[in-house]
Amino acid sequence: MMIFYVLAGLVFGLIGSMGLGGGVILIPILTLLFSLPQHAAQAANLITYLPMAAFALFLHGKNGQLRLKRILFMLPFGLLGGALGAYLAAITEADFLRKIFGGFLIFTALNQFLHSRRNRKA
């Protein structure tokens, strides 16, 4: 069983470090394969994301790809949105939260599929 945790962590870390939204992989793995409750899976996703985000921020800063004025403008809104989202997730029943997340995954997949088809035709 431990090998599955290691593999899930490696896949999540690789995908998350590329900015592709590792939670799209990690949350379903934790809920479907490891039977973790939805709230716990989302919390684990956020906790594991922090070191990857810090490392990515460091690398982007080192490469001169950060625009400090834009970051400082967006930061309060991101913090407010994160706090509001965490509060809403905490007061939402797990089954409904799972359905919302599933709907988000379906919407994202359809959006990517349609966007890729439009780009091929252009």
C-alpha cells in the first residue's frame, strides 16, 4: 500500500510543479483509491501544494518572471478568495462537495477538449 502513496505523491508533485493543477489528480486518488473523506483530501491537496508553490515561486523569481506590482495587487484578492473558498468547503456536506468537484472536473475536461479542437481547426 505504501508504494501507491509514493507513486501518487510523485505523479501529483510532477503535475503540480508544472502548474497543471495537481489536485485534479491527487483528490480523486485520495478519495477513490484511498477512501479518504472529501474534506480531508482537499486539505491534503492544499498542504502538499504549499511547498511546490514556494519552490515554483523561487524558481520563477530567480528567472525574472515575476511582476511584483501585479502580485501585490492580486494577493489580497487571492487571500480573500482562498479564505472564502475554505469557509464554504468547510460548511458544505461532503457528498455535495464531491459532486461540485466532480462537476468541476467534467467542465474542465470538456473545456480542454473543445479548446483543443478549435486550435486544430485554426
